Amino acid sequence: MLNKVVIMGRLTAAPELRHTASGIAVTSFCIACERSYVKAGTERATDFIDVVAWQKTAEFICRYFGKGSMIIIEGELQTRTYTDKNGNNRKAVEVMARNAFFSEAKRQEAHEMDQRPEFSEEDFSQISDEDDLPF
């Protein structure tokens, strides 16, 4: 059997790191993923997918990602049932994150890339064929 999920989208809120009573790190968050197709005459739909991450993966996500960050999650789809406050049986479907990946440049690096130095002809010198080149 195979249960593998890969999603890419933006975090709808900053993930918060929590710990279980036994000290295990966990975080849960939602990712907004645009659908790859658009019906004629409508706007592109967005799915909001719940994700849970544990241990080092949870710590990594909470450390390096914030609200609006683009993220790639690789994991498995899981379902669970629970009883809500009113005694109703509910079913939750969520992605259990195994790995998280960056999908865009760091904001500082992106800013620096936009400010590349400009060069003029004065910054270069002409080399003649007779010069002794080191290569």
C-alpha cells in the first residue's frame, strides 16, 4: 500500500511549537494551496489543508517559516475520529508531515539579488594578445 502526499502552498498563520506532556515537539498549521485548474469564468479555487508535524520536523518548521511563507510538505494523509465538546463524533483529515522544504529564496537574499552592482566600461581593462595570461 502507498500513502504519500506532497503539497506546496503558503502558511495561513505562523506555526506555534508545543510540547506533549512527555516533551515531544509538535505543531499543527494550515497551508493554502491553489488548485492547478480554473473553471472558465471563475477565480482559481484554494484548498486549506491541515498539517501536523512532530519532533525535529516541527522544530524546523517553527524556526524557519512564518505566516505567508511558501513551503513544501512531504508526508502521509491520515484520518482520525474524535468526539467534540457537544458529544458529536467527528472525523479529521490531515497531512502528517515527514519533511518540510523551502520553496523560495530567503527574503534577505531575494532583496540583495535585486540590488546587483552595475558595471561600466571603466571597470574593465583591455587585454592584448601578447599579455601573459595565467590560464
